[in-house]
Amino acid sequence: MKYLLLGYTPAAAWDAATADAPTEEALAAFAAYQRFEKELFETGELVGTEGLAHPALSTTVTRGPDGVTETDGPFAELKEVLASFAVIEVTGRERAVEIASRIVDVLGEPIEIRPIMGEDFAA
């Protein structure tokens, strides 16, 4: 079964102006995460993972009474913003929780686990 792991970070802590200058702590956490990524790629459980650009660079497309419109920036003001995602293919929810728990332990930020609907999807 495939799961989408959504990584969130506090919006106030994510400063677009300093995004290119990570702290030593952030670099150490990222290195630990990269080692875990390698392990999951080797087991075949990690399908792919990507970090996302700062929310200020996003575009939101919505449909309203006047048709479809495009707005710069995130759709809503949030305390936490989506910072990354990973797709994993594992035996089930329990394994997905184990993997997400290790990521949270390394990065210290919440991970949302969402099943990906496909042939093997069962609610």
C-alpha cells in the first residue's frame, strides 16, 4: 500500500530570507534524514521524496462564482505549513507509522500520513 507522508514546519520559523543559510542543528537533522532515506530506498519502501519551496512562492487556484482565479501565495494563513512530502510503499499502516515516527524523531516536526488511493486501497 502506498502512503503520502506530509512534513509540516512552523510557519513563523520558516523565514524565506534565511532559507539558504540553515543552522548547524538543521544541517545535522537533514544529514540524519538523508541516511534514513538511503535505508528506505535500499529496502524499496521509499518511492520518492521532495522538499518544497517557501509558501510565499506558491500559487493557489480556486473556483468561485466568477470562474477560476489564481492568487499568489498560500490559500490560508496557517501556523504550520507543508514543507516536504514523501511517497512510501509499505505493507500497511503500521509500517507507515514506524517510518513517520523515525522521521519525526530526527526532524522534530509533525508528519501526516495519508493513504494513496490505488488498486490496493482499502479504507
